Amino acid sequence: MRRGMTLGAQGAVIDEEGRVLLVRHGYRPGWWFPGGGVEWGETIETALARELEEEVGVSLTGPPELHGIFSNNASFAGDHIAVFVVRQFERRGDYWKRGEIAEARMFAREDLPERIDPGTRARIAEIFDGAPLKPLW
């Protein structure tokens, strides 16, 4: 039996000061964009909105912009991640989902943490610096 394709949605949540919201999970190393898997019956955008609300208390107040869809072969060959740029949002203070999320913080582009997931770091360079899009996570 083979595992089918999976799809996740992550949000590059960027505030008015140009800072990006990153999370550190309790179950894997490094800093990532908040997000998670698309469930049966959900659109990618619905999954993004649900995951942002659940993980970091972010509510969308305008449409997110699709940045790209990336193949995440590091997990397994059928995994894909849709990354959205989110600039229109409200956040419930410094909320994050305790247990799943160990920490959530806004970072200025010049003050990013060292241990960022390589795919997340590549997406940040694409979004902030105009680096060419790479199809692999």
C-alpha cells in the first residue's frame, strides 16, 4: 500500500512593521511558518485560516496571497506545502497553542533566529528579497 499525496498550508504572516511570525514546534526542530494539513472537505485557504486561528490566534481580515506550492520530499515524495503571504489579519495578543507550539514570535527580517527550517528560510528570501522561487521545500 502506498501513501497518497498530502497537502499543507502555511502562512507567512507579515505585520505592518515588516516582521514575520514564526513558530517553534514541540515535536520538531527549528522555526517554521504557522500552518498545517488540509483536511478532507477543506479548501487550501480554509485550512490556512483554521490553522492560523488554532496555532497562533491569527484571524484573516482580507484575502491571503498564494506565494507558491512546494514539493516537500524531505518528509516523503507525496508531500506538498502551499505558502500564503498574509498581510491582512488580527491576532489575539501573543497567543499560541500550548503543547503543539513551544514558542511563537514576530521577527524582523534582519533579526531572524538561526535555526530556521531551510524551506522556511528559502521562502523568506523569496518573499522579502525577491530570490527566485525554488519548487522544492
